[in-house]
Amino acid sequence: KFDDLLLAMAQKHKSIEDLSLSILSFFERRTDLFHVMERPNDRMGFMPGVAEKMVFKHFHFFQHKYLGRAQPHILKEAYGAPNAAPADAAGGQAALQDT
């Protein structure tokens, strides 16, 4: 959906680390990703630990997707079967389809 925009951004950076720094900097300045809710009824941010879990869940989902496509032997070595999902990645797959 945003491949052209993101590719243009990536081409303006020296490395993936530099690109991820820019993206996280944007999140810090322009979103509530890093805002910690102090009460359950707060209207912005996340309860403690929730944002980190979300980012890790998404990272692991796409890492597994990439490995299944580009390096399936690593999945086989790690999980014993080709394209076998680690236990914590399976729960988030439906929500991340076509992202």
C-alpha cells in the first residue's frame, strides 16, 4: 500500500538502522506510541509494556514471513519443520495479513 513512499524514504537513508531511527523519531515526535497511560481510561498512549509488545509482535511476524520466503532452512533448523511458526508469532498473524 505504501511501498513507493517507504522505498523513497529508504533510498534517502544510508542504512536500515538509519531508516528505523528516522521512523522511531517520527513516532516519538508525532504519535502517542511512547506515551504511557497512567490510568486505564486515558485517551492516548498505551498501558505499560503494551507498545513494546506490539512492536516486537510485528517484528517477529514479518521476520518469520521473510524467513519462510527467503531462508526456509533457518525455520526448519529453529522449529523443526518448514514454515513452522514460533508459538508467540501464531497469535498475531491474522491481524497482520496484507499489511
